[in-house]
Amino acid sequence: MTIFPLLAVLLPFVAAFAGLLLSRRPHFRSPGTPETRRAAGRRRAAWFAVFPTAASAVLATWLAWGPGFAFLEGASPGEPVGRTYGTIVTGGIPISLTLQADDLSAILGVLVTFVALAVQVYSVGYLHDDPRYPSYSAFISLFTSAMLLVVYAGDLLVLYVGWEIMGLCSYLLIGHWWEDRANSRAAVKAFLVTRLGDVGFLFGIFVLGVSAGSFRIADVLAKVPEMSAGTLVAATMLLLAGVAGKSAQVPLHTWLPDAMAGPTPISALIHAATMVAAGIFIVARLFPAFLAARPTLDVLAVIAALGMLGAALAALAQDDLKRVLAYSTVSQLAYMAGGLAAGSDSAAIFHLLTHGAFKALLFLCAGAVIHHVGSNLMSQMGGLRRTLPVTFVTMTVGFAALTGIPPASGFFSKDALLLTMERALTGGRLTDAAALLLYGCALATVAVTGAYATRAWLRTFLGEARVVALPEPEPGTAHVVDVREAPRTMLVPIVLLAVPALLLGFAGGVHLDLGVAAISVVLTLLGGGVVYAFWRGDPAADPARVLGPFLGPCERAFYVDGLYAAVFVRPVLALARLVVRTDDRVVDGAVRGSGRTMQGLSGMLRLVQNGNVQLYVTGLLAGVLLIVVGAVVFA
């Protein structure tokens, strides 16, 4: 069993290379046309993708049986399961190649593997005819392996390897349809913004490792009480930069909505179980260090407060269904960050688990809707509950969990977070101002979450169907309207994910505070009720008009992207153009000028060395004549 963490990481890693190298090997080619051979390659890639991920899910479940639920219950941690596979000697602090599963990592491993498995199965139908499906599925396997390495790593630098590989995979998968320039720009933006945060993250690792004399996570946490307050604040602030980048928190949140350019299953994987979950996991993994750095907790609380409410308001104004869910992810992750700032890692991880289930469900349901409608825009949807009944029921479960309607899973985990934030008002590690801001924004976000989830549900499934004009068919060909549900490979993961989205809240035991739960439900119903009233008054109009004059700023996410473009992007581009011109006209100009000078001098010399004997004799006689004249004149 001690080798299970290693196997869980290696299986999808090997699957990635098998999918890239073996699905198109010549000796595997089946007879037939090129198209039949490509289809056979896609089938082989699907086998390489699904079965190793399923095996990793079984191993992760075995590791989590008992310890993971003990963590959610708040029990004392048990002994980690794993081993050290060697040590890299660096001349300074050694790097320990340790993979292990403790209570926290065991339960996160289950989330990662099961969501990845659902995404792999779903993608078989969603990208059935995509010619680059083999590389796509291989990159998902590599993405899964990298996240599992982050989860099971026992050394900070080993963890950092998986952290960076995830950044590469996100770039490759977001830009899967790179022919569209907007998609490639979104991939580059995600890569650059997360790399910006990772610079601080790496230096934070160095500060902790040097202070502790070891990069082993257990050794670092054991040395936390001996570290100075300045060291802990510096280290955790630097780590917080990487957390903000990976988990798309203010001010590094702008990449996540644009990442919707990738295929919808990738959005589900990024939002539910890999990139964005990694940042929250790191804070929980090093939670004792953050608890000892009170200024960092105040900063985290302010970031969470601004992020949860601002992203929820932005979600309320979006027309793109996937962008609604993207801003919802930013908001829900800010809830988790707020819970960590308020002092409860178990409540934050509980919500991370339930969020992983219902957000993966919502994205995969959105993919089924988009697959049917052919558009991401809710203004082109409506009335789909009749044509997509299974998707309607499962997505309703997902929205109920998102808003926190009992007995869906999000109700219990959100209640735990709100209770933690409320307790921070009367006693905790936060200053009074930070605690009040955090709790006030959390309550306001509950109402706004109910509003934007109700709006998305109403505009997608209720009302009259929006008829989109189709191009005229060829003569003699009738229009064909697809009124079926999605393929079975897409529906099965959706139905299975609906079960934990509905029932996972009971996994950690039911510990409700009736007062907080009642306030949460009332605020949710209030937000949803206001939107329903506006929609009922005019079902054809967008209920987002409830925002009034704030609709424009919310739709543009408060112009943060425009601000960054004005302050950072355009000045950097102008500086880059200046450097290019300087290099072209000064540096290269000097080289080209020296070349032209030499060419001119050589041209003058060529005039007297052109092989013309008469010119040589004339020059000789002219020289002798000049010498004679000079001798006569100056003698």
C-alpha cells in the first residue's frame, strides 16, 4: 500500500506518453481509408486515457478510505502512507523524492481522479470527430498526473514540479483549437498570468525551506514555531502570489474567464479538480504556517471578500453560459479562501470537495447544452427542458448545490464556511475590519449567487425556445433538427456526478448551525426570487437588467482587464516595440553600416585592381612624372 501514491501518479503519466506515441504508430494502423485509420487511432487513445485514470481512481479511493473522512470530521491526523524513493544532493539543502498520502491529500486524490475520469469519458463523445483527440486526451492524462504529484508530494520542490507541469498543460489544453486566434491568446494569457504568480510562489518555497533547513513538508511544518514572524509573513505572502494565480483570485483572476476558449470538458477539469483547486490545497497543506502569519490572513481575507462578491456580480451580467460558470468558480474559490483566512481548513476543503462535484457537473451539463444548441450564449437558448430532460434535471441539481439549497451538497459546505466567518467576528486571528468585511461580503454573495444561478437556469431551460435561423439547405435536402440528448458517453458522467453533487454534503457528518443556515437559505431565495420576478414580467428580456446602471461595469467585470491593459500591457508592448526598433536601427544598423563602409572602400580599391594593364601603366607613368616634378620643384 505504501507504493499506491507512486502508482496513482505514474499511471496517468504513462497513459499520456502512450496516447501521444502509440495511438498513431504505423504498425498499429488498421487497413482501410485514412479516415478509418484516424478513427481507430482515436479509439486507441480513448482506451489509453480512460483505463489508467480509472485505475488511479481506485488507488486513490483505497488510500482515502477512512483518513479522508477523518479529516472532514476534524479528527486528529493519522500516519501518512507512502515512502521516500531517494534524495537529490544539491550541495545545499537536499531534495527528498517523497510521495505520501495523509488525511488531506488522500481525500483530494479522490476528487482529482474521479473528476478526471468523468472528463475523459465525457470527452470521448464530446470530441468524437476531433482530429487532435489523441493529443488532447494525452494532455488531460498528464494534467491529472501533475495534479496528483502536487497532492501526494512530501517535498515542496517535488510539489513545485507538478505545479509547473499543470501550467504547461493548461496552456496546451486551453489553446486546443489554436486556429482561432482568440483561443491561442487565451492560452497565452493563462500561461503568463499564472507564471507571474509562480515567481513569488517559488521564492516563498525557498524562504520556508532555507528557514527550516529542509524542503520536506513535515519538517517545514515542524519548524514553524521556531521561525520568526517576519520570515513567516514574507514566506506566506510570496506563496499567496502563486495561490492567487493558480486559484484565480484577485488580482490575478483575469485569466480564468478567458480560459473558456478551450473545450468545455477542459473547463470542467480546470475549475473542479486541478489548477484552481491547487491554490486552495496549498494553503491548507501549509496551514500552520499561514495561521502563524496574521497579516497574511488579513490580506487573504480582503482578497477573498473582494473576489467572492465582485465575481458573483460579474457572473450575473454575462450572456455566455460558460463565463457565468467561470466567474462562479472565482467566487466559490474566494469562499474557500475566506474560510481559510477565518481559521478553518476543514471547512474550506469540505467546500472544495462539494464544489468539485457540482462545478464539474455544471460544466459538463453546459457542454451538453452547447453541443445541442451550437452556441455558448444564453440569448440563443431557452425551453430546453423539453428537449434535454436528463440534462435539465442534472443541471438543476448542480445549480441547487451551487446556491446552497438543501439537501444539496453545497448547502452543508457553505454553511460550514459561513459559520467559520461568523465566529471570526467575535474571536479569531483576523482584525475586526477584515473579519467584518469578509462576513458582510459573504452574506451579500449568497444572495447574488442565488440571483445569477436562477437567471442562468431560467434563460437556459425555461421560457420559449429561441429559434436561430439556419442557412438554406442544398436543393432537395430538408433541414434536420437534432432534438436528442447528448451521446451516452456524455450523459453517463453527468448522471453519475449528480449523485455526489446532491449527497456529498452528508459525507462529513451533518453539523448545522440553524441560524446561519436559515440566513443563507433566505438570502438565496431572496436573490433568486428577485430575478424570477423580473423574468416573469418579461421572459424574453434579460433579468440582468435588475442591475440597472451597474449592468455595464458588471458585464465587463469592473474593467479590470482594461485597467491591466492600460497600466501593464500597452506600456510593455510599447517598450518591446522600442527595443525592436533600437535593435534594428542601432545595433543591427551599426553592423549593416560597417558592412556598407567596407563595401564602399573595397569598391574604391577595385578601381585600381581591375586587371586593366593600360590603367596600371598609366598609373605608373603618372607616379614617375609626379616624382620628377616634385624633385625639380623642391630641389
